[in-house]
Amino acid sequence: MSETLLEVNGLSKSFDGVVAVDDVSFSLNSSETLGIVGESGSGKTTLARCVLRAIDPDAGTVRFHGKHGQYDLHNLSERELIPLRQEMQMVFQDPFSSLNPRMTVQEIMEEPLIIHGIGDRASRREAVLDILSRVQLEQDALTRYPHAFSGGQRQRIGIARALVLRPKLVVCDESVSALDVSVQAQIINLLEDLQDELGLTYLFVAHNLSVVHHICDRILVMYHGRVVEEGPVEEVFNNPQQDYTKLLLSAIPSPDPDVPLVPIDRANLNL
Ligand SMILES: Nc1ncnc2c1ncn2[C@@H]1O[C@H](COP(=O)(O)OP(=O)(O)OP(=O)(O)O)[C@@H](O)[C@H]1O
Ligand SMILES: [Mg+2]
């Protein structure tokens, strides 16, 4: 029996009179992956940012079931929020702009631990090395700077930084969208492995429906800030109820979710 990790109720957010998120409710179970799909401007990022309390909504509640109790995130002071921030992390679309170019990978990965006052030098080093190997980067990566890595490797660094605090909830906002298809598959497979190893719960924002079909258990379809359809990913993909969902789905070829995404083997390509 899985337990609830997050309960979102009646969340709304407008910007200068433009409604970005309109009365959205959902819940998320521990170890589940919930996809949020919808066209550009439908409110996905705004919803994700409200959930993590990166911004304050105009209305609604976000209840997080943390290690030490349940909290309504928007009722907490910044100070009360700090320990909960460890349990909720974000992986961004563009690791290049979210990684400080003047910090080594070691510094980037250690920084969240220092900010949260976790461990001493030796134990932080251990935590960094552990996550580094989990995202399949070599130890010599630690002394290099972000510019010395490929896009896929940079996203591994971004994921490592998010996971070094051992969060429960990880919000991925278009985390593979900027990567080429072959690298996308590698990162998706890595996210799935990490979920099993570390018991992660994902809120997975994406406009690529093949990726969503592959990784998500359940999806929410957003249109103009509202949830127009919600359900287990198979049900929604095989039997969409709303015209908008049908329209979204008609734009992609039908992938088979039972077939793992296989990175393109470049050796077999006649390049
Ligand atoms: N900080 C902001 N100030 C003003 N308007 C904003 C702000 N953030 C988002 N919006 C508006 O809110 C609406 C929803 O934007 P949001 O970024 O949440 O959409 P999205 O679904 O994430 O789109 P995309 O797929 O392009 O990332 C849009 O109309 C956007 O212009
Ligand atoms: Mg967005």
C-alpha cells in the first residue's frame, strides 16, 4: 500500500490578471511518477513552482507529508520551510544555465549539503562520491567545470546536485527536453533506475508525450491552467476522454511502453 506524499488542493495563480493555474487539485503517492502535460503556456511550470513554493499561489493548499510530519507548505515561514526543502528538489531543463560556471563539479554538488549544514568535510565528500557514481560519472569529473561536459553529462550533474540531499520528491521540469533523442533515453533510464534505488517520487513536467508515456504512472493534462483530464497513463493514452487530450495525442506516433527506450547505438549507424 503506497502512502500519500503530496496533496494539492484548489491551487490558483494569476500574473497581472492572466490566469496561469486555475483551481488545480491532485495527489501524489510515494514512489509514483506523475506527468504534467499540456501545450506551451498551459501552466505546467507555474504549477510546479507553486508546489515547491518557489512562488506563492493566490489560492489553494499544498500539503506535504515529510519525514517529520505533514505540513501545509504555504503556511510555513521561510525558516520553517528550510528542512522541508531538503525533501523537495528540482531538476531543470537547461543544466548549463542552472550550474554555476565558476564552480567545480565537486563544489556544485557539495553546496546544497553546506547550505543545509549537513555533515563534515569527509562525510560530504562521501555523499558526493556516492551520488556521482549513481549518476554514472567518473571521479575525475569532480575537479572539472560545467563547460567541460556534454549536455547529457551536465544533466547528470544537475540530477546529482538535486539528489545529494536525498529528497523524497523530485520535480523534473522538461529535464530531458533540451537533449538529443539518444541522450534523452539514457537520462530517462537513469531517472528510472534512481527512482528504484532511492525511492524517489517524481512530478514530471514535459511536452514530449513519448517520454511521458514511457516514464509516468499517471498523468494530468493541462489546458489554459486547468486540469482537463487525469488518469493512469495507459488509460489516458489508449482511451482519451477529452478532445484536447485527443488532439495532443494525435500529434505523436504510438510508442510501446513495454519496450525500454534504447539509446541509439552509434556504432551501427553509417555516419
Ligand atoms: N513570472 C511570470 N510573470 C508573468 N506571467 C507569467 C510568469 N510565469 C508564467 N507566466 C504566464 O503564465 C502562463 C503559464 O506559463 P507557464 O510557464 O506555467 O507554462 P508552461 O506550461 O510551463 O509552458 P512551457 O511548456 O512553454 O514551459 C503563461 O501565460 C505565461 O506567460
Ligand atoms: Mg514550462
